[in-house]
Amino acid sequence: MRLEIKDLHVHYGKIEAIKGISVVVNQGEIVTLIGANGAGKTTTLKTISGLRKVSSGAIMFDGQDISKVPAHERVDLGISQAPEGRGIFPGMTVLENLEMGKFHRKNRRHEMSEDLDKIYTLFPRLKERTYQAGGTLSGGEQQMLAIGRALMARPKVLLLDEPSMGLAPQMIANIFRIITEINKTGVTILLVEQNAQQALQRAHRAYILETGNVVKEAAAADLLNDPAVREAYLGTGAHS
């Protein structure tokens, strides 16, 4: 399994948001995209998911060009996303939200039970709140729910968009620990994250985006120790 973006261009009307980027995510990796607001990180994930149209270039998945494949079919192929802002259904219970993640797998009851058990093992707090409305959960719990819902689709590649946004430091550390656990189960992860410190500590490789361009790509540990990267994205002498 390999996800590869080749010379991708994406427009919002006449504005070119993505300007010919190329990104590779190999099986079993955590790869992170870091950059300032407006760099094109979320647009990249939305385009991989099929929510934004490719202007030119290609998105290759398992050797197949999926650039024109509808979004719901990409889920069937094994691409699932936990979106920026979580996007849970506030009036539905935790269980109902999770069930929406496997909506395309309607007739596999045994698998559903098995997958729910896995989600509840990863996120014990969600099990405690099985019948609670999603909108009444804390921000951290809603993020867990968004990730759990995405995992219910049994993805080969999990796209995570700003999973730490708006969370307290202790919850951020917990979310990133869980992301590592998910990766260890064999799920490949492409992570968009403004908390560059946490992202680079957890990822295998990283790409830095600036205004729709990839300006640097390297092993995450190398970028974490790069003085220019530390100053631009981590704050000089950052230790958090």
C-alpha cells in the first residue's frame, strides 16, 4: 500500500491553493504535513479524500489513479478522514456517531461488534459515554469520537486534520499517544498538524508546506533538530 501525490494542483476558483506538490506516504508510516495557516495542508487532505477537485496532477493509491474516484468510493478503497473541527453529529449518541463510520459496510454485524470493541479499547472514555449525545462531550472526547468514527471504516490510510486543535496540553499528549498506538496496529497515517513539535516527535517523515508548495521534506527527527525549522515552526529553543 502506497499513497502518492504527483505534481498536484488544486484551485479555489481562480486561486491556486496547491501548486504542484508531490508527497509519498509508504505503508506503515506516519507522515506529517506542517506549515502555517493557509499553507494548503487541509486542502491537500480534502483533495485526497475527494472533497476537492484535482486541477491537474494525480493521486495514486495502491497503484491506481484515484483522482476522479468519488469520495465515498475512496472510503471503500481504504482512505478515511477525521476532519478539521471534528465534524461529529452533535444530536446523535457516541454509538450512533461511530456507526456512521461504517455506514458503507451495512451487512457485516460481526465486524461491527469487533470494530466497536477495538475503538472502545483505544478510547475507554467513549465506552463510558456510549449513549451520550456527541454535542455534550468535551473537545478532547469529540476528537476521540472523530478519530474513532474514521477508524470504523477500517482504513488502510487514516487522514488526520489538526487533531490537537483547541485541546488542553494533557489531552494533546493523550491524542498523540493514541495516534502512535493506531499506527502500531498497521494503519498508515497522514497527519496535518499545527503543533509541529508533537507531530515531528511522532512521525517518521515530514513535509513542510508554504503557500501551496512543499519547501522541505526530510525524516521527522531531522526536521525536529533543524535550527531553521525550530525557529520557524517550534519557537526558538522550544521544549514543549
